[in-house]
Amino acid sequence: MLNKNIDTFLGCDNSYSEAQVVVFGAPFDSTTSFRPGTRFASRTMRGESYGLETYSPYQDKDLEDFAVFDGGDLELCFGDTEKALAAIETYTTAILSDNKLPVMIGGEHLVTLGAVRAVARKYPDLQVVHFDAHADLRDDYLGTTLSHATVLHRVWDIIGDNRIYQFGIRSGERREFVWGKNHVTTQKFNFDGLAAVVDKLQAKPIYFTLDLDVLDPSVFPGTGTPEPGGVSFIELLEAMLQVTKLNIVGCDINELSPVYDQSGASTAVACKVLRELLLAIV
């Protein structure tokens, strides 16, 4: 019998009812400040993921041994940022109401706000761990408060002081860093101090947001705002595996823009990061 051709991320072809984890795409890049194209990330990653194995030699785990559901891409309104965020929030809320763990593929980094709105409502004591090249702490960018450059400030609006922990940050306006000293914890350039943060946050509900441009452009050139001086893949993997020891209640990866790396290497990196993230949290 012939069946529909349903494109899913590598190994994430279980049914929703049996799944522990739900992957979905948020293809939105309407507020991208430099080079657009992240809306194509999730679709491209699904197709390219079959160049990988389901088995991870790093963790000695296989995606075939776990129940993960890929819900596909949300249909998001590009003419209205709030409508797009509301759609992400609604979908994330539905996943959480079924006691499943949402894993979102961006899209630009602003999509994180929609998911955090839902997760913070279920977990009032939510803490956020943020890997990125950019602080994303501006209160506004070019006159708008909703931008991928303001997303962590908008998250702070929801959860408040001393609940956001940033690592790898190497870019931002001076006023972002000045403001951040009183409101968030920022480790510039690398993952120093991460182990202490992990110890501190034991038993707390954690939302983990990973902007892939934390990686050095030599490893990951396919992004809208590349920043030299980033971390290596192995450094990111080791840090990610530390974070996933915590009580992860939601997470995302974002800011792959496949068109800026025609070799496909950046997409392969993003796929491998997602595979390792999924295996670490299931």
C-alpha cells in the first residue's frame, strides 16, 4: 500500500501519542536585522538530516530507541509579529498540556519569546540558559520592542532579574552590557563558569535557548549575523551536555540561515547539534 511522503527530522517519526518530545519548526525571520533566511532552516534541516546516523557515538544513544514526534512547521504570519508569536505560544501550550517537552527549530531568535511565554506560564520559577554570540538585551531595535535583537530583554520582562544565564556572548551595544550587569548573568566569549551555574540550578525548571551563531563562523558560517571569535563544535557539545543534566522543560535552536553556506556544512552542524540535544533530553 502506498503511504503519504511525510518529511520528518532524522528518527523523529513516532506518533504524537507515544512521543516524549515534540519537535516543531518556527520558520519566521521578519525582524532579522542583517541577512534574512532563517525561515528556511527547519525545512532544510529535515531534508539534510538523513546524511547523519540516528546513533550518537558521543553519548552512546540512538534516536531509534526513543519516541520523538516531528510536528512539522507552523504556518506563521509574516505581516504581524505578534500573531506569529501567539501561534508559537499556542502550539507550545498544547504540547505542555499533554506533558510533553517542546523542542523548537527557528527561525530567528525572536521565536524564543513565543515559546517562553507558554513555558513560563506553566513553570513560574522558570530559569533561562542562553548560548549566543549576541546579548540580545536591547530594549528596542530601530524603534520596535519585538526583534531578534531584543528577545532576551523581552524574556526578562516575563521572568525578571537573575534568572537568565548567558554564555559565549561577544557582541552587543555597550548599554546592553551595562544594563545586563544588574539583571542577568553574562559570561563573555566562552563557557567558563557553566558548571557552577548547573550546580546552582539543580531542580529548577530550565528553558534552554541555543543561538547557533555562538559557534565560530569557521565552523558555522551559515547564519545571518556571523561573529568571529566563537566556540568550536566540541566545546558547544560539551557545554550542551552539561546543561541538559538539568530539568529541561523547553528548548530551541535557532539562527541557521542555510543560503549563506552553499556547502551544506552549517546545516550538517545544526542537524548534529539537534540530534545530540534530543538524545540528551529524552
